[in-house]
Amino acid sequence: MINKLKPKSEFSSNVLILMTGTTIAQAIPIAISPILTRLYTPEDFGVFALYLSIMGILFPVVTGRYELAILLPKKDANALQIMYASAIITLAVFLLSIFGILFFHQNIVEMLNNKDISKWLYLVPFSVLLYGFFQIFNYWFNRNKLYKELAKNKVIQSIAVALVNIVGYYATHSVFGLIVGNIFGFFVVNIRFFYIFFANKNFTININKKQIQMLLRKYKKFPIYNMPNALIDQFRMNGINILIISYFSNALLGQFYMAFRMLQAPMGLVGTSLSQVFVQKIASSKKIDVYNIVYKFIIKSILLVAPVFFLLYFYVADIFVFIFGEKWDIAGKIASLLVPWVFVNFVSSPISNVFIVLHHQEKMLIFSILYALTPLLIIYLTHIDFLLTIQYISWSMTILLILFISLALYLSKKEINK
């Protein structure tokens, strides 16, 4: 009986392993959210969201996007050289960001028009450094199918963040607990990544400069096309946050952040795990097989989450008030408006890897520019009524993502006819 319940394929087994870890990891912040929303104010979450936005703008450049190439070489030795190169780039970006914050601190504060973020800017370079190494190790572990370790790390990170979120509030009664909790979570998992990587290595650490230069040239499309694409993607989401503060308030940004975060969190229970295993599967498959993999993935994803989103659309506003308290009623209304966008985004998120594997990053870049500019233009043109603006954004992004999925299917199907 037990054997019948076990996944029949390696893909399903790997998804289950990651999904188990992700479920536990996501359950922790969801479980403590009613506590955090009663400790911290919408204004606090607004400042935290702004901090994450500043970090997010730097995240795509921290490794030059070369960590994505760790999955691609047939030989582990080549993958290791890419890993070392990504680490060097990360350290360089870390040093540059320190100088940038020190010399342009006041300019950044004035540009953001938010004095509350001033003292927290000094922590941004350390967040960037930790994130860079986190991404590098994450792709190395994914390449080697160490999904159990990835799952454990998700849980450990989530516990670390939750503890600092709560303890940090009682220590300072400020947004300190939210910001430092995020940093501490990355710090803890990186320590564990380092330990496992060096304790269980079955390879020789040998940095070959000529080999690295050759590999960087071979995978140059990642910084040329994928990095701008990722920058544009971050600019979209973080630009939304910055414009909300500019045209509305910290409190409304906090409401928007909480709505989006709570909608994304349950989907992360499945979506992140599917995405990690999905990219490994298509990267190791023949190009002519990609279409079938993508098509089946889309159908399964829709069937899996459509009923959940249908219920959320009608009842999420009431759920927010009941769980988080009356002061988060606007977040509940925002969440209801965002449901169509988040639903299609769940299905489409892993699909971006198709463009990487099939070497169509330039097409993804063009789409990303359109996808980034759309919500920013909507906010700029319709910033009189906040909820109406969010509704326009949600439906516009939904339509664009449907077109994105269609393009991925079209390109992968062309590989069959080559």
C-alpha cells in the first residue's frame, strides 16, 4: 500500500522532496503572520518592502547571472569553474555596493523620498553578498540533485527569519526585526551550504583562469541577455513599490506588500519546488522533448491550483480581516484583485527557463521590457484611486503572461520540426 503512494518517476519524487521542505518552510511565516501583523504596523511593512526593493534591484547583477549556467555543462569540473567565477563577481558587486551606499547615501534617500529607510541602507551590501552565495550554492546543489539538503535549508532559513522577526520587535519595537531577520536567514543557510559543500566534496578545488575565461565567453548570453532581463523584472516589481510610496503612502505599500506576500506564500509551497526540478529536467533533456515537458507541466499546474484560486478570489478579503486584524482590510481587498495575476504567474514562472535552455534569451528580454513598463505606466496614469489602479495592473499582467506562455510553447514546438 505504501509503495503505491510513492512517486513513480524521479521528477515527481524530487518535486515531492522539495515541496515537503517548502511546505514546512512556508507554513512558518504564514503561521506567525497573524502575530507579526499585530506587532508591526502597515508603515513598518512599507519600509521593509522598500528595503527589499532596493536589494532586489541589485540581486540580478550580483553574480552576472552566471549561476544559471552551473546547470548546463556536462562535466562537474566546468560547472565548478563557473561557480568560482560567480563567487568572484559576487564579491566585486559587494565591494562596489559598499562604496555606492557610502558615497551616494543621501542622494539615494532623497531619490526615494523616504527618510525612514536611511539607516537601513548600510545593510544592503551584506544582503546582496549573502544572496549571491545563496544563489550559487542553490544551483550547484540543484545540479547534483541534492534536493533533501535544499529542502532542509528552506526550513532552517524560515525558522531563523521567524525567530529574529519576533525577538527583534521586542528588542527594538521597530522595523529592525523584519530587516535583520531577512539577512540572518540567508546567513544561516549559507553557513550550512559552505559546510556541506566542503565536507562532502568529491572534487579538487582548482581555479583555472583560462578555463573560466572560456566558459564565461561560452555562456556570455547570461549577462548579455538574461541579466538585463532579470534587472527589468526586478525593476518592475520594485518600481511598483517605489511608485506606490511616491504617489500614495508607506502604509498602502505595506498593505500591498502583505497582500502580495500572502498570496504568493501558499503558491510557493508548490511553485518553487516545481520550478527547481522543472529547470533541471529541461536542461538535461533533448531540445525536441522540451515541448512535451512544458505542455504537460502547464496542464498539471493549472489543474493543481485553479480550484484554490477560484475560492481565494471570492473569500480572500474576509480571510485577511479574520486572520490579520481589522487594520489589514485594505490588504484583503488588494489580494482579491491580484488573484488572476498571481494564478497565471504561478503557471508561467518556471516557463522562463525554456527561453534559457533553448537560447532565446533575447526574446525573453523584449517581453520583460514590456512586462516591466506596463504596471509602472498604469500607476503613473491612474494613481488617483489606489484599488482601481491595482485592478488595472492585475488584469494587464494576466493577459501579458498568457501571451508569454503561448510564446514558450511556440518556440519549444519549433524544436520538434528542426
